[in-house]
Amino acid sequence: MLITADDVMKWRPCPGYTEARVRELMQCGLTPAQISELPISVVDRFWVLAQALYAQSPSQARLLACDIAETVAYLGGRVCMDTIAVARRYARGEATDRELDSAWDSAWDAAGDAAGDAAWDAARAAARAAARAAARAAARAAARAAAWDSAWAAARAAARAAAWAAAGERYLAMAVERLDALAAGAEEEQT
């Protein structure tokens, strides 16, 4: 399965991805695995794969979202397993739009919360270490305060980015797997 620049443009990427930039990245078309390796943010790579999956099979895209929410729940996130069950039922045509709306919002909110919580915990630990090092090096209280503020902000940003990147890589792999399975199924149907 190849995903082309025309596909990406049809899905309306954010303004930073001009048609020229998308064509430069996508060349003559890329497989899901190649997209997962592009030198762009994990969020943007996942967006492309999620759009491609949704274009191929909305129910598979919904089931992927459920799998991601279950991963978050397993990692200690604030996900209600009943919410995931409703989203799975909807993907199979067994729940209403109203039930889905509630389930979808809850699942994605929880995924964001869990990543944010992990980032916050990592940021706190990193900030403490950075602040201790900065405090030792600072000669005056004012210098220590400035170092603490700077270290805290930098550590929080780095930890949040690391948490999202780690989770995102796993989610990318899940999306690639689903797209490859859909492509393999389509090839089998043609033979």
C-alpha cells in the first residue's frame, strides 16, 4: 500500500505542510512503514497513518483508538474500560452515534491525560535534578532562582516531549500493522 502526496493533501494537513513540503516528503508515495520513519514529529507521522487507516477502514481506525486507550489504561491512565467497550461496539456497528461520541471523547482525553501525567512525573524528577545541579553552581540566591525556573521549564518540556515520543512510536507501530494487514487482505481478495 502506497500513501501519496495527493492522499495527504486531500486529508488537509496543518498549514506548516504546504503542498511543496508534502510532495518533498512523500516523493512518489510511501508505505506505512516508510512514513513511520519520516524525519517529522511523531504526532505528524501518526496523523498521516491514522488518516490513511481511516480512509481504508473507519472501523479499523476506531479499533486502533480503542487499542491505544487500552494501552494507556494498562499504563495506569485514567481510562474507563466501559468507554473502550462502547467504542469497540460502535466499530462493529453495535452502538449508537451518541454512545460513540461519549466514548470517543473520554478515550482520547484519557490518552492525553496519561501522557501528560507521565510527562509531569518525569519533568518533576528531571527538574529536581537540574535544579540541584544549578543551585550548586549558583553563587547567589537570585542566580539559583533563575536557574531553577529555567531548569524547571526546560525539564518539563523535555519530559513531555519524551513521553509523547515514546508513546507515539508504539502507536505508529500499531497503525503500520493495521494498514499492512488491510493491504494484505485486499491482495488476498484480488487473487
